[in-house]
Amino acid sequence: SQTIHQWPATLVQPVGSPLSLECTVEGTSNPNLYWYRQAAGRGLQLLFYSVGIGQISSEVPQNLSASRPQDRQFILSSKKLLLSDSGFYLCAWTEIAGANVLTFGAGSRLTVL
Amino acid sequence: AQSVAQPEDQVNVAEGNPLTVKCTYSVSGNPYLFWYVQYPNRGLQFLLKYITGDNLVKGSYGFEAEFNKSQTSFHLKKPSALVSDSALYFCAVRGYGGSQGNLIFGKGTKLSVKP
């Protein structure tokens, strides 16, 4: 069966420090991968998606970047965090074909101080 | 542009009563519609989806949703609410263009079920 792992679960970082959040998927090949951010207002914002290794699409301009070094690995990064980067970050995957049901990881809560 | 609206920030229901969480959408072409649930500090869990076919869709945990094309709605329902149903519920619609899994989410509705 497929599983999705996301870490770290919680992170407290000072402003200006770097960030790396990791997401891996097991039990599937060539998934579509996504990073969402959930701010305090509860809505979900799609940040990045990837349809293959090295293929990254950005939905909104921001202080963050994403990379997909391996088929089932998706990394969210920042060189210098801003206060506004605080939030709950969710990784998700879907199969390329089919009804596109998103399966989410447990999330990473980032607090920037 | 595609969008989805959840007009209620919070819905309060007594245990055992029926519940409805509202969702309306705007999308070009035929919609793919989804409901997800989120428990505190957790990722979203898939409940049900409408792609085509019967307008009444049954999903996990006794939830169902009715697709109404004329009203562009996809309300989530359950005949008898449980305290354990208390959570944040998200409606989503598939956007066209870009990645196939690119869902547009509503802002969420907090469901509170009291004993």
C-alpha cells in the first residue's frame, strides 16, 4: 500500500534562517507531488507541484522553492525565512491517471520567530 | 476562473441530528468535486468524490454528498452526527489546466457536534 511521510512534524526557526521540509512517498511510481500551505485562516494554498523528477511548477511567487531530486521525494526549501512563512505545510500525492484523489501527509508546522 | 465557496465558517449540530455542510463551485466544463476532512494538526483525509454518474455520492464514515448541477452545489450530509465527526471540512474542485491533481479548496467549515 502507498504511504506518504513528511518531516519534521514541527519546526521553530528564526527569521532569516534556512528551511528544508522533506516528503517521501512509498508504494507507487511516478506520482504527481504537491506542496500546500495552510495559514491561520484555514484555507489551503497550492505552492508547488511536480509531475516528474526535476519538474517543478510554482503556483505563487514567494520566498520558497521546491525540488524533486528523486521520483518519490519532494523537498520544500527556503534560503531565508520570513515571519510570513509561518504555517502548516502539507505534502500530497496523486497518481498521474485516474480520479486524482489527493493523499496528504500528516503536515509540518513551521513557526518563524 | 474556477472557485469553490463554503459559506459557513462553522456549523454546530447536536449529536444524533442530521448535518449539512454547504459547498458551491464555479468551474468551466464538468466539475470533479471532492470533500476532505481535517482533524487538528493532521493532514487532510479524503471522504468522497463526484466525477460522473449518480448525483448522490456515498463516502467514508457515513457521509454522503449530493451534486446539484443547476445550483452548482455539492453539499456534504450525514443523517446522524457523531461527536467524533467534529473537525474541519474542505470542499474542493478540480481546476483545469496545469497538473491534473490541481485542486482548488474552499476555506473550510468547522463542524462542531455537541453531545
